[in-house]
Amino acid sequence: MNRLILLVLAAVFVTACSSDGEERPEYLDSQSLSALEIPPQLTRPDNSEELKIPQPSAKALASLQKGGVMEGTVAPAFKGLALKSDQGIYWLEVDQDADTLWVTLRDFWANEGIAIERDEPLLGLMETQWLKEYRIKADRDAGFFKRVLSRLSPDMMDRFRMRVERTGKQARIFVSHRGLQIGITGETSRWMMRESDHALEKEILYRLTLFAGLNTQQADELFLAYTPYQTRISPVAGSENSFEIIGRRELAWKRLQQAVDQLGATVVQTQPKQGTMLIELSEIPQALLKEETATIDDSGLEGAYEQTSTPRSTTVATPASETAVKLMLTLQEKTTTTLLQVTDEAGKPITGGFAYDAMQMLANLLK
């Protein structure tokens, strides 16, 4: 019996040794899949360049080797930028063609976040909308209390007019400011003109130079000698329609243009050689009143310091119709001064009404 078992085991051993040693699982014999073939009319894209990291420029390498931050350069928006003045009137003078300059000025206001309401390239006039919050941004040196007053008091508005004069291959950029404030009479209030802020005019010119590519140090040096003009006008004795301006007529004409811009008037007709200018002025901007016909809460300032304050409100009155007048301005040169005469369109003296108020406002702006 044992012998039989040994014979069976020997037979099994012999069979195992004689089997094919090349046998292995079928998955080991499977071939790897070949790469996808490109159709005949297509080619394989070369992505090698897209994956390359660009090499730094020589300027960047030099800056990094010095351990500093790379200095960026901005192409100047204006060529030949300079600040010019004449007896206290300041403007920017640039070497720029009219079309390119106008586009740049639009970009400047857009960069400031200020919408343009009047855009007339042929006349060289650009005027912004009325602004409520620009005083906070413009007064960079204002203290905390002044900023609180500006932010909580909705009784002031600002508007800017930019005028461009073409002189040969150069252009002059003038900036004028116009301000409004609410005057309260009893329980009603109305918008009234306030004095133009020359600091805001300077601020706009300053920001324009920064937008043009100057750095703050260059702009500060440019405006180092900036000083607003002083009073150079006085009423003529015995006449309520005539004023004497110190200086030649050319300078008086520039001052008159600046004052008209600050007044917000529209120039209907102008003859510089004859020294005459016909302007039209509306008593109150109707578009502004339509926006501002609402209840104004003046309790904000008290609420900031007194928790028990009672809110008070006042209503802005809206006139039934717009009052507009036309004024004829005439300059006559004397020996050392220039005579300004203000009449109505027909050349008659102004006796009263809004036309008289407008004449007084114009004279005040010429100071």
C-alpha cells in the first residue's frame, strides 16, 4: 500500500517538472496600448514654448541684485508739461494735439470717478456734474473734525469746469471751481452760490499732473510757487455798472474768462479784439433742483456727538420756472488799468433783479 502511494506521488512530481515553464497569466502577455494616432490632415501642437518660464529683463535683474524694488515707469500722458501763470492766473501748458488731449482729459475725470455733464471739444469746454463728496477727497490735510463736518453736512456742492485753449502747437488747460451752498430762510432753503475755492482748482491741476506721469516730488516742485491771485478790482465811483481792473486788457480778459467759468455762465458771443463778451446765466440750475427736491436731515452731526438729539429736517424749495439773464461785458483799456462795464444785451444799465445780483457775483469772482 505504501508502495502504491509512493508511485502516485512520483508520477505527479514528474508531470509537474515536464510542464511548460513559459506559462503565465494572460494579462502579462497583453501588449501596451499605442499612442493615439494623429489624423492625416492634422499636426501635433508644439506646447513646449508655452510651458517655458520667461526670463527677467536686464533692468529687473539689476534691480533685484541691488535688493530693491523694481521701479516702474509710466508713459507721460502729456508732452512738454509745464505750469504757467500770469498775475496769479494759473494753467497747464502741454505739447499735444487737440484730439489726443481731449481723450486724455476724459480719461482723467473717469479716473477721478467724476462724471462729465458737458463735453464740447469744439468749444474746448468740459464740465462735471455737481459733486457732494469731493471736498473730503480734495482736502488731503483736513483734520478729523473737518472731515466729519464735510461728510455729515449735505449743504454744499462742487462743480469743475475745464477750458482748453489752443495756441499754435500747444494747448492751455484752465480749471475753475463753482460752489453752491444751502441758505435757510425760516423753514425753507434754497441753493445759493458761494465763493470759488482756489485750493480745489489747484488740487485738480495737481492731480492732472500726476495723471500725466509726474511723481509726487515732481508735482510738488512744480506747484511750489503756486499762489492764487489777490484782489485787483474795485468799483468805479458814481457807477454801479463799471469796475476798474488793475493790469492790461489782455490780463483782464483772462481773469474775466476765469470768472465766467466760475460763475457757470454760458458764453453766447465773444469778440476778444473788441473786448466784448455776451454771457447767459440761469438763476438756479434746474437739473440740480430736480435731483435735490427732498427732505434734508441735518441731525447727523448732532447724532455723532449727542445720542439724545432730535432729528430736524428742512425742505429745499423748487422755483416754478427758470430765470435766465444775458449780460454784455465790455473791457476798455486805460493807461495802467482796464475798465469793465456790465450792461444788458441792449447796452442799457442794469438796475436790479437777478441781473444785478449776477453782476455783483461776477465782480466778486474777479477779486
